[in-house]
Amino acid sequence: MSMDQHRIAAETIRLLAKMRAARPLVQNITNFVSMDIAANVLLAAGAAPAMVHAPEETPEFVRRASALVINTGTLSLPWAQSMDVATTAARMHGTPWVLDPVGAGGTQFRDQTIQSLLRHRPAIIRGNASEIMAVARACGLMREDDPAARPRGVDSVHSTAEAELSARKLARHCFCVVAATGAVDVVTDGERLVRLANGSPLMERVTALGCGLTSLIGAFAGLGEDPFLAAIAAIAVYGVAGDMAAEIASRPGSFRTAFIDALDAIGDTDIRMRLRSS
Amino acid sequence: MSMDQHRIAAETIRLLAKMRAARPLVQNITNFVSMDIAANVLLAAGAAPAMVHAPEETPEFVRRASALVINTGTLSLPWAQSMDVATTAARMHGTPWVLDPVGAGGTQFRDQTIQSLLRHRPAIIRGNASEIMAVARACGLMREDDPAARPRGVDSVHSTAEAELSARKLARHCFCVVAATGAVDVVTDGERLVRLANGSPLMERVTALGCGLTSLIGAFAGLGEDPFLAAIAAIAVYGVAGDMAAEIASRPGSFRTAFIDALDAIGDTDIRMRLRSS
Amino acid sequence: MSMDQHRIAAETIRLLAKMRAARPLVQNITNFVSMDIAANVLLAAGAAPAMVHAPEETPEFVRRASALVINTGTLSLPWAQSMDVATTAARMHGTPWVLDPVGAGGTQFRDQTIQSLLRHRPAIIRGNASEIMAVARACGLMREDDPAARPRGVDSVHSTAEAELSARKLARHCFCVVAATGAVDVVTDGERLVRLANGSPLMERVTALGCGLTSLIGAFAGLGEDPFLAAIAAIAVYGVAGDMAAEIASRPGSFRTAFIDALDAIGDTDIRMRLRSS
């Protein structure tokens, strides 16, 4: 069952207003590259970021957070342990958590850490197409594909169209929502599937904007509604803000500034006029 | 004993010129979110930042630094140990150090670390209203207040007016200067108390600008004058630069850029014309 | 043997086109302050950044990377161990690696770590004048100079002209290319020596732009050509982009944005018209 564009815009507008009113506290255990931009994305959009990772205080903190975001970039063993403690606590307290499996498929250490985290039941997984395919593969849901098609680094070498089957299978396997984002963004809970097509190619020229999106998904997930709608709304807001920024700036330095401004400026009319789904 | 606005402006102008001429080296053990913006704040204002935290080299480095800044955001046990080593060395060498108790009152680990650091006698403590009240409470200076009023995350849920008594008591208890900053900034050494009212609401929409202010206070503290004046001057410069930036930019992305520019541009006339104290 | 300006411009244009076509994957083990800006420098110029430091996955990752960049800012013992693992793997796989000895000469811990890394044979070392002189001194190539002239923090207290002899000796000693950058940039392989004179004083007013340059040198080193040419081309691109940005912005906040834009915008004509060597 798909949702029509009108309905997606209406739900996005509703959830954005609700998120800005609630100002959800989003705890992030995220990579060093994304620390600044992810916090600024959350603040500009209207949420309250907190970067807290010490095992000594995470269980106490998770209880108060509206959502938890786990991002495996710049991974290390101590941080993997923090992620384990945090997601264990999130599950215990019923705090929804969102996984960004940065670099999945890149190394065994990365894949093992991600597999271990999946046991704690994320509400939503967001990655680029290659990462979503790699997680599905590591879960044994897809056959081993051509190793030549594996990502060298942290960027995708696949389109999200290629990742749709992996996303559906992974969503069913993990009982969660899976989003594979790129030129077209695919969101599925295993049954329903929505494609969104906003955003600018410049978003891949600014570091950690994907990580920032995962943090914003956390903010919407923290509202306690259907995680499928939460993921769609966050991705729609992000993409429309990208369109708005691309009208102001055409190069990555000024685009970054314009994008943060757009997350602050974005309103109902922007969403209603610009949102594109299929 | 208060200081009138004319005197505060004159001292701020004098100390800013002295700081820019001296270009004090400010060692920061600060959180991952603030690393970039705190260094850029110091550079733009005219100081020399250094982010050095390893226990293996900190004692050697602190000796050469004009001031040390300790910020408890993104705290972990190894970083808490680094902070202990650094503040021990600072005390031994007479290097003034400034504490930013990010997240005070949020978790037991945070509060215990902060209490432990206080033994090494900071020259200045700067936090938001809720953090200053939490530190005072943890020192046993204030009765336990309503737990519902405790901050969920790292943002303040109190005004600085509510924090004045805590600030005064904490300053007397620790023999240091305490600054609670927000819409109105309060600075006290336990006896004297000054209120400053510059700055823009946009400053809370850009991550880690509070951390950047603490680093700038470090730069002024490194001049070796009265820490009460140092804190006032740094806060005045920061607030006036915020006013200047808010005339150029109205959203958080462009505000951040304009604010760094303003810290570079700010001159005597800006301070004289714009400074507001009460 | 020097190279004339015409030849340097031609090689820079050729290598920039080659780098943008190849989009080399550059693994960075760099300091926390530079994480964001170094990744954005690489993305804007046309390379693919990856920040990966865990010993558990670094050997696997280095094999796929086109180049490795090691930067000793915000050093700690665990990160020094990561650097050791990464450079060992780089040497084994023939991946060229570039060293940025941030803070060399500042502490014993910093100097010992750098000496230990040199055993794994960097292709290129880039630092400011004081850092290059400190590394040469620690290698026993120069007599102990005036301790009063040692850097207090991470900024240079020497001009690159003073560092030329150290750079030459260090290049011969380590069988590598050495670049000392500043108002004038000096690049040498021990025999050949080129001086470049582009760039803006504003580049020292934005944090970690030196670190970003080292990462860009990594991107050019990853092309597998003569490291001497790679270092020159990266430094030339960086300096010309600095000139371009300085025509648009005159203060550090807006300069940073304009500089990232310029790394994206820079083309053959910019290099041909603006490059200055001596």
C-alpha cells in the first residue's frame, strides 16, 4: 500500500508542527565528523540535541531522551560498547532508537558491531543504498553479490532502486522501518513503501548530511507515532529544505549554510508546494 | 557593589585590546561538538587555541598555556581523567582555569566528575542557569529543588534571574567567579554582581556557542588580571558580537558565519555604543 | 633543480583533473578539531574522505584506500596506537601515506609518537615551519636551537624560509617529500625545491585549514604519481582557492564558506592566471 503525495505532505506538515512544539530531546552517539552538523540540523529544525556516549551515564540519560540515534561512523571498540549499553537501555525503557549503519559492508568489525546492535531492535534504520544492501546481506537475507560492487569507502555505489528488495526484507526481518536514501529516497516497513524525490546533489558534497538526516529522523521518531510516518516526514522535510537551499547556493560551502537556514525557515507551504513522491 | 555601564564598556575595550595584543594560548579539553566552533571563536577574537587532552602531555603543555578551559560535554571516563590531570597541573603552575559544567545535574557521573574537578579551584565557572543551580545544589549550597524543574538535556530550563542566589553562593564556596549566561548574563564573585543583556536568541540555535564563550573567557582569564573583570569582558564582547551578527543574519546557519565575522570585526565603538548592563 | 611557474601550473591542472576523475578514497586519522573541515575540503575538491581509526578495522580499510593521512593533533595513546597500526598496514600494502606532525616540538609525547611513525616511511610530510624544524631536530639533523624560539602552541613562530634547510635534510633523511607551508610554501624532496606564494593570511584565522591541506595532499598522493608533484599540485590548488576566497570574503567566518566554495569552483584558468611560484 502506497501513500499519495497529498497525504504525505499533510502528514509531514502535521508532524513537523508537532515536533517543533514538543522539542524532543535526541541523544546521539554519532561519529566525530558529524557531531557539529548533526547538532546544528536538530537545533535548526526545532529539536534538542544531546551528544552523550559514556557507559557510566548513558542508561540514566536514555530514560529521559525522546529518542536515541546510533551512528557507526568513526567506530571504535569503546564506542561500540557505549552503543551496546545505550541500545540495551533504550529497549528497556521503550525509547525508540534509530540506526545509521555508516560503512556497513566495509569491514568485518563494522558488520559485526551492526549485527550485534540489531538484536536491540531499532525502530528505524537509515543508510545509503549500499549500506542497506550490506546490512541485509550480513543478516543472510540476500545472496552474496558481486564483490566488485561493494563500496570502497562510506559512499554508496548503488542506487536506491537497487536497494528496494533489501530494504523490504530487512524491514520484515527486523520488524522495523528501513530507509535507503539517495537521489530517490525509499522508506518501507516491509509492507508499505514510499519513494520521495526531493533534495539536491549538493547534499552529497557536504560531509555528514546523511548523518544529520538520521538524527532528524530520531527527532520525529521521538514523537511516539508510527515510525513509518516519522521516517517519511523527516526525510520529506530534509529533502524540501535541500531544494530550498539549492535555490540560494550552488556550491558546497554556501550550500551548507543555506541548508541549515532552510531547516529553520521551512514551513507548510514549502512542503505542500515542493514535496515530490512516487 | 555593582559597576556602571560606562566602566564595564571601558574595561571591556581595554581588556579586548590587551587580549588581542597578547594572543594568549588557551588549552581546551572540550567536547567533540564544540571542537570546531570553540577554536574558531578563539581565532576570530584574536586568541590562540590548542586542543590538547592526553594525560601523557597535558602537564607539560599546561605550563606554557595562558589558561586552561575544561568543558564536561561528551564526557567519558578517560576524558574525566585527563581533566583531573590537567587541572592538577594548572593548579601547580598557577595557570588559571575555567570550568564549563555542561550537563550538570543531568547524571550522577556528570555531577561526580564536576565535584571532583572543583577541588582543583577553577578561577571562573560559566554555565547556563540550570547548570549553575545544579552545581550549587551538588555542593550542598541549595536545598533539593523540584526534580520536575531539572533539565532534560543540556539546555537550561531556568532563567538566570533564578540562578543568582546559586551563583553567589557557589562563588563564595569555591572562591571563584561564577557566570550564569542566558538572555541576561549574571557574573558574580560572591560580592560584586553584574548583569549584561546583549546577544541574540539565535545564539541558542547554533550548537556549542555557550562552549565557545567559555573558551573566550579562558582567553581573557589568561591575561592575569581580576577574573571578575575577565569574565565580564569576554561575555560583553560575545554578546555585542551576537547583536552585530543578528543585524546581518536572521537564521542559524548564516548567523553562525556572521557571528564569527563579528568576533573579528568588533571594535571599541561597537562595545561603547551597544553594551547593555544593569 | 627548480621548476618554472609555467610547468607547475600545467602539472597542477593535469593532476587536479586526474584527481577529480579518479575521486581517490582518502582515509584520515586526524584530530577532532579538523574532522569536519578536512572532510569538507576533500569533498569540495573532488575526493572521497573516510575517517576510520579503529585498530580492529584499519588494516582492512587501508588496503582499499588510495592514500592514508595521519595527523597528530588532539593526540592520545589509543590514537597513537591506531596510527601505528594504520601506517604499518599502509607500508605493507604500498598505500602512500602523508604525515601532518601537528604540535611537533611541543611535548615529548608528541615527538616520540612522530619519531615512531617515521619508521613506517611517509611519502610526504607537511607541517608549518616550526613543526618541520622540530621534526628535523628530533631526528638529530639540526642542532638544538634557541628554546625561546620554540612554539608555545600549535602555531608556527618561524617563517618557512628559516625551515628550508631543515626541510631538505628531513626529506633526505626520510627519503620522502617535505612541505613547510606558510605565507610562502616550500616543497622539497631533498634535491628539488619549489616555493609557492598563493593564499591569504585569513587561512590562519580559520581552524584546521592546515590539516585540511594535508588531507588534500593525501588525495593527490593517492594518484600514484611522483609525490613531489602531488604535494606541489595540492598546495597550489589550496593556495589559489585561498586567493579566490579572499576576493569574496574578508573575515574568517565568511572566508571559511567562500574557501570551500572555491575548492569546488577552481578551474584551469584560475590556476594558470593566479599561480605564483619562485
